[in-house]
Amino acid sequence: MEKTKTSTIGKPTDRGYTLIELALVVLLIGLMLFIAAPRVRDTLVNDSLKEAVRKITGASRELRAEAVRQQADHILHLDLNGRAYWTYTADMTPEKQYERRKDAVRLPDDVKIADIAQAGQEKKSDGEATVTFFKQGYAQPVIIHLVREDRFFTLFFSPFLNDVKTYERYVEYGEISYAATQ
């Protein structure tokens, strides 16, 4: 009795993938990562404007906590022209404050403090300004606008909330109550 041969086309085999097929897949994935990874990394990790926002926000959280813990008013001092900030307590001597100024945190070169709006005062776009964090746990209400090229970030220091509200656009004082609900 003669056996008939059947076709194996379209039927699963136990053979697996060849080394060439695996190498081609690895090469294609590597090529996609090579093209996409720098853009993703630059957007997520190296965004200097977001880095500046994170630094100032972190400093403000730390100052608010330290003010309550040490029962002393703490101050965030911003140099708009020098693109830097430093911190000190309200009871520090001028000499000690000057020492703290020498250790100022510099913003990235392409980030600038566009202006600062404090309640009841004119908006400042140059010079220096301060934000006070009081020992009772509240902060002076302030809006800081940071800019990089044509992108703005707004930081709103709420007097009674522990957090700094951030907006990825330019927000005025009058818009804050409306913007906070969005």
C-alpha cells in the first residue's frame, strides 16, 4: 500500500523562528528606538521649562513645611533679571542672607521669569521679588510666570493650599478662580 503525500502549506510546524528572522525584528525595533527615543527623552526629561517649574514648586513645598516646623517665616527670593532664586528665614541677618544669595539656584539658560504678580501690587517684570511662607502654614498669594521661547507656565501660590497650582499657559489673577475649576 502506497502512502499519499499531503501538502504542509498553511499548516503549523514545530520549526520556530530562524536566526535571520529574529535578527531582523531586533534590528527594526532598534531602528525605531534610535529614531523615537531622543525626541521622547527631550520632551519628557529634558524640558527645561518643566524642570524650572519642578524646582520652584519643590522649593516652595519645602519652605512651607520648614516654616511650620521651625515656627519661623521663610522667604523665597527671586531675581528676575538674573534668572535665579534662593531661600532664607525672615530672622536671618543681612550677612547670612547674602551668603544664601551666593548659593542661588539658577534657572536653565533658556528659561526666564517673565513676571511676578502679587496681590495688591503691580506686576513686576524686572528686579527682585519675594514670596513669604508664614509660620502659621500659609503663603503670600503670588503668581509667577515662567517663559521659554513662546511657551508659558503659570505658578499660583495659593495662600491656604499646600500645593502650587501650575498651568501650561499664561494665566492672570482674575482667571485663577475660573481656571482652578478646569
